[in-house]
Amino acid sequence: MKKKILSIILAIVSVVSCFALTACSNNTNTVRIVVPDGAPALSVTTVIKDGIKMPQDTKLQIDIVKADTITSEVTGKKCDIAILPSNAAFKIYNDSVKNGDKAPYVMLATATYGNLFVVGKTTLTSISDLTGKIVYSIGQGAVPHKILEKVAGLNSIELNIITDKKDAIQGKINVIFVSDGLEVNTNLKEDATAFGLLGEPAVTGSKKQGNVVSLDVQAEYQKATNSTEKGYPQAVVVARKSFIESNGEIIKTFLQKMVANMDYVNNKDNQKTITDVLKGNKYGNPSATTFPPQSISGCNIIVKSTKTAKQDVVTFLKTLTGAPKIADGFFYEIEY
């Protein structure tokens, strides 16, 4: 009888010990990185492919999310590191500071430098060649709209926003905004004299239906603003300031991986399998955008430190927001 009781006690102790060990082994911290679907996801291809080295008892989570949800991921403080449009990142920073947040999300690096192109049946030499023409465009009120407006304005050309091509006039660029790249291409099929403003990879899709790249918007922006880099810092890397200060090595490792990733995504052999990486793998998303290999170079993946890119970002944010000054607190410099 005593042996039976002892066996029961040992069994109970064993079960309790097992649960205790399980609880201990699951007591891990999670570092969550979120990136929007589309070109910004290309900037972390090798991070998605291989992960990054994490401290003991720290788990890495990477999520490719819908582009229209990335802002709420940051405002809701659901992530430690994020990539998002630079104008959205700056707005979130300003709102956080106004609300007394002592550890807002701050900028660490750039991720992309623009992927917009004008497409049509003919090539153009400059933005002024669009005067009097109809342009079907994505992104009303967003970066495509603001960039086109800025580049045109610096060339003393105004946009004429219309909903019907019958309202087009000479002397201005006539813009009809549509919902997406598919609608741009549909309209170009019906009107061979019109042009479209698209981002990659939709540009590559447009070329398959007989269109050509008429203008490189990044090059036009460079000419108009006299910037040193072709393009503009459209997406940036941000992280919570408190997270940076307590997890410097993770941040450095992540940024180093992003820098090395530039060579990876611009390698033609690698480009053939990049979509597979983004859709599959441990950190991929089956719903991620499909990138034809020939579209990837046009996505302009350029990772620069805050120190190097600060002036580019300041110029770009002033262009988009009209703000007379961009707060220095938004920029966080870290050596990596």
C-alpha cells in the first residue's frame, strides 16, 4: 500500500515538474517587426528568409501586413520595429510627442527611394511633355499625387484634377485618379494617347500589355529638387525609442542585415525566387505581392542610415507636408 501511495506521489510531482519546466521554457520575450506588403517588404527579404540572431529567450516575429493597416500597427504600439511611409512615420511621431509620449517611434534608416513611373505608348523627355495630356493615376492625396504635383510645380506646371477626360485642358497636366494599377492599365487600353502613373510591380504588368516607361518619376524628382540621390525616401524604418535604448544589438543586427539585403535583391539570380521567399518561409505571408523578377530593380531598395539620409528625408517631408521645419527628435542616429 505504501509503495502504491509513493508511486502516486512521484507521478504527481513529475507532472507538476513538467508543467513548471514548460512554463519556464515558454517564458520568452517577443520582438515583433511589421512591414507593409509591396516594395517595402523587399527591403527585408533576407530577414524574412533567414531571420536574425536573437538573444536567448527572445523570439522573433515578422509580419507582412496589408499596406492600409501599417499605420494602426504603429499607433497601436503593436510592434517594436516597423517600416512605413516616411510621411506617415513623421505624423505619428508628431502626434505622439504632442500627447506627451516620452518614447515615440523614431526613424533609424530609409528602406525605399520611390518606385513610381509614368507609362504609355511613347517615351517622354521631361515632365513638361505631359502638359495637355491625360494621366490616369493611383494614389490621390498620397505620395503619387504629392510627388507628381511637386515635380510639376517646380517646372511651373499645374495639375488639373478631373473625373472625365472631356474636361481636359491645354497648359496643365490633366489627372484622373483611379483606384489601382489594374484600372490604370484598363484605361490605357482604351485610350492610346493617355499616360498612366504607376508603381512597380504594376509597371512591369503594364509593359506586358504593350506600354513603355515614358518617364522615371524618381529621376524627374531628382532634377526638380537638385537632390544627390535619384528618388526620394518613400519608406523608412522606425522603432520605439525605449526599445532602441534597451535592445541596441538587435537593432544593429537588423539594420546590418537590411544593408546586406540590398545586394541580395539586386542580384538577378536571387530575383527569380524573391516572391517565393516573401510568400513562403517561416516569416513570409502567402498573400504577399508577387514581384516579377524584372520589376524588382525598379522598386529602388536603398537603405541609408539616419545620419546619411537626414537631408533627403527633410526635403521629402517638407515637400509632402508643407511643414516649415522637421523636428530633429524624429531622427535617431545609431552606428551599425
